[in-house]
Amino acid sequence: MPKFQSAYRQFRSTEMALIKIFNDLLLAADQGQVSALCLLDLTSAFDTVDHSLVVTRLQRSIGVEGGCLAWFTLYLSGRSYCVVINGVASHVIHVMCLVQQGSILGPLLFILYILLFIQSVLNAAARLIFSARWSDHITPLLHDLHWLRVPKRIQFRLCVLAFRCLHGTAPTYLAKSLQRTNAVEGRRHLRSADTLLLTIPPTQRSTLGDCSFPAAAARSWNRLPASIRNASSVATVCSHLKNHLFHSSYYTN
């Protein structure tokens, strides 16, 4: 069976396959290389991005305002298209939900839209559970449900995957991308060599290389208390890790 086969195999998932592909693309771009990727697209995800929601979320969630917000609004608004066949044009369709997939801003706006959408779904679910009003502050509700916000959930997944890589329950194509500090020549005798720390690989760009799995997972893993890094099982890691991230999110000033 191919080593990159991730579906229908123990300890593997499509999530890990996507991390591997995304990681390779980020590292290649970080080194100034050009990548070519051929995919079978079965959906039109970029066509579902609502322009008005993007602008609202840029303003309320990210804090974009003034001239910058006006620029984004201008970039998204007033777009239309039609089809021309043999010189005959169809009716003009005004585009209200679409970002250009081949553009520079398109993928960035799509990722932002999806992340904020996921957080919005969590917020809506919390309000539904407590029968809360839309204007009620969401933080106390998330706290009472013991739910992590999206950024902390991402950190949670990175750390769990790092643990699995270190303990042989992750695919080799992910595990070999992480390196323990004590495996690096010249650092084996340092105090950090016995604390299950990971080496953070050098990168060129913070927006590319720093987002790769080896760099992001190592940074998140190294920030954890030693008691979590030295846990003996995935279940123990998940339990203690969630509590740690929960307290750092809601109780740290």
C-alpha cells in the first residue's frame, strides 16, 4: 500500500494527508520555489463566500476600518459576469458571493471567512444551548460550556499530532518532519534535551515557513508544561491539554 495512503488506515486520516500537502507547499514557497498541484475539485467553495459577511467580519472580528475597510469593500463589490457564445451575450449576473480563486487575496479572504464562520457556528450553538440573545456576550457562554475558541482548537490539534508523531502513532510522512532536541548533534547534552522539546526549523518567511507543520507544531508543543509533554497516552494528553488551553484562554490576563 502506498506510504501516503491515509484513508481507511489505522492512525491515519484525511486531516493528516492535508497537513502533509499543505506543509510541503508552505516549505517550498518559503524557499522561493514554485509548486504545481493537480486536484479534482468537486465543490465550488470559493463561490460561497458572501461579500457582505466578509466585510462585516473584517470590521468586527479583525478590526479593519477606515480606508483599509473601504478598499476591501471596493475590491469585493460591483462585480458581475456574463457568458458570450458566438457573439451572443447572456444576461449580466451581479456577483454577491464569490472570491477570485486565482487571485492573491482570494485564498486569504476564503481562509479568513471559513475560520470566522467556524467560530460563528460555535457561538451560535452556544447561544442556542443557553437560549441566549444575539446581543449577549459570548465569552461567558463558551466558558460555561468549556469550549475552546478556534485558535486554541488549532493549537490543540497541532499538539495532539505532535504527541502522536513522537510516540509512533502518526504516519511516517508527518513524524519524520519533527525532530527532538536531543537528536540534534551538539544539543544532546543541553538541559532541554531531556524535556521532550522539539527543534523549531529555520524558515525564511513568517507567513509561509512559520505556518508549516514542523514549525507551528514545534512552537505549540514547546510552550506546553513538561507534565503534558511527558504524558503517557493520547487520552491523558487530550484531557490535560484542553484544560491547559482553556485556562490560558479564559483566565490569563
